[in-house]
Amino acid sequence: MMSTKSRYRGPLFQAGLLLLALAALSGCIREEAMKLVYAQRCASCHGPSGQGDGPIAKALSAKIPDFRHTVDNLDVFEIRRIIKEGTGIMPAFRHALEKYQIQDMVRMVRMLSMEERDVEWWEKFEPLVWAHCSVPWQAVYNLDSAAKKDKRS
């Protein structure tokens, strides 16, 4: 019978720890990139906390929605569609952002909508938000091979 101590030090366990550490590190890097895209493309209207109080929001002809109400009334597919296609005075971002960046902005809307909420409210959404972070969106959208193909040309 294998002892508990040796089972946790085996190569499979160590490989699992390495993969977990790499996933956490890549998630942190992606999160910083996600916040940068939000700051560059969204915060001027939606504000730093997603409440529709960005620096130019008062000068606009329409009220900018608060993400807390957006998440209450729309599912992730509708939020993604609005980011891609635009709505009202909001421009479409399908040509300005990569597919994985649009996914990141959906995640950002959901993350910002959690702020100032009771734990009971956002607890039901938290697993979905953080599960998104673990998906290697660049690989899903085949961006790595597209970049390699461009370099060869």
C-alpha cells in the first residue's frame, strides 16, 4: 500500500501543481490585460465601477446603464451581443476587439456588477465568472496559430 506522503509527491501530483500555478499566473496576466482594455474602451462612459458614471457620461444624450441592472436583466449572450454589435449610442466593438477580448469584457461587466452587492446575490454568479478565466481563450479562438501563420507570410 502506498503511503499518503509518497502519493502527494509523485510526478503526477507535481505536474498538477505546476499546471495549477501556470493557470493562476496566466489568469493574472489576462486579468491585467482585461482591465486595461476596459480602461481604454469602456470606463470613459461606464465609469471605473460600471455604474454609468464615467467622465463623459454626463455629456452624452442617453443615460449609461449601471452594470448591476444589466446583469439583473440580461444573460451573458445578450451582454456579449451588445458589446459586439453596439446598442443605442454605444458603438459596436466586433472590429475593434478580438473575440477573447469581447469575452473578457463580458466577464468585466459581470465582475463589476458584483461590487456593493450582498454576498447572497453574487455568490450564485461567482463560479461562472471565475470558470471563464480558466478557459484559454486565445487557444480556443486559434489565435496562436494565426499569429504563427502571419509571421511565416
